[in-house]
Amino acid sequence: MPSAPSETGWIVGGLIAAVAIPALAIGLSMPFWLACVIGLGAGGGAIAVLAPRAAFPLLDASGVARGKVQLARELLREAAPCAERLEQSAGRIRERKVADGVRHLAVIARRIFTGIEKDPLRLDRVRRFLTYYLPRAAEIAEAYAELEQAPVVDAARLASTRELIDRLDAAFTRYAASLQDADLDKLDIELKLLKSALDEDLGPAAPPAVPLERRDKV
């Protein structure tokens, strides 16, 4: 689905056309009608270039059922702001190690987004991550930043919140690995199919030869 032109695109496109038409007509003595065609074309090109990118465009190109694609799009659209909230919280958190940990959560989240864009059928593997763990992680990161900035620092709550952030990193990593496991599962299937085809056309592969040293020992 093409993206609607942005307000910035209209402004920039209009300025380009407004400058180009008189420059071509007066400066280069070009016929006015031709200057209008070129100027409007340049303005329209700027509008198209500056149009906002459609969210998760790879989903539209996939061949899976429309319902699965739509669900994946909706869940990813809802989850994307949570990754942004993680990055914003990381910028507010004073303790370097915790800030780096929160920023790492955002990196893993976007890696998972990319995996779902490429193959919406994997959605079931990470649905709980998108709908539960990621939003809660954004809330926990924001809470940690607020606790740090409180007039009276609650060391016990900071410590427990920090521990949750560490555990969330392990959970995020596990969900990202589950998408990679899906790739490995596909590879295993392809290898089995390829081996079966080769066995059918060429006959079963000969067993590996036993090294001479092992023969002597036997």
C-alpha cells in the first residue's frame, strides 16, 4: 500500500516548483509551459521521495494468509513504540551498565521485528514477547529512570528493578534465538529433502572409508 505524502513533502515540493518554474522560464528563457512541466515534475518527485515509509513493508510482499499478515502488522505496530521507549529510558538512566542493558533490549527487540517482517508465520514464536515482555520491559526501564531521579533514592527498589532488567535481557535473547531456530529447522528440512533427492537419483552415498590406522587396531 503506498504511503500518503507527508506535510513536509508537500512544503518542499511546492518550494522546488515555485523556484524552478521562474528560474527556467526567465533565467533560461524556456517556454513557460515547459518550465511548468519540469518544475511541477521536480516538485512531485520531492513529494514522493519524502513520503513516509510504510510500516513493515515486507509484510505486504509475503505470500502468507492475509489474516496472519494483518495480525503481525498490528502487533508490530503496537510493539514499535515500546522499543523507542526503551531507547529513551536508556538515555535518561545514569548508571552506565543499566543504560547499556536497556539499550541492548531495544536492539534485540528490533532484531525480532525484522525477523517477523521477513516471515510473519513466525509470529506465534514471539507473540508473548511482543504483547507482554516488551511492554513490561519499557515500563520497568522507565521506572528505573524515575527511581534514580527521585529526591530520596530507594536502593532496594533500584536493586530489584535492576535485577529484573537483567532477567529480561535473558528472556529477550531467548525469543530472538527462537526465530533463529526457525531458520535452522527450515535448513534441516531442506537438507533432508536434498539428500532424499540425491539418493533417489544417484543412489545412497557410500559410507566413509575407515582410516588405515583404525583398520590395524581393529
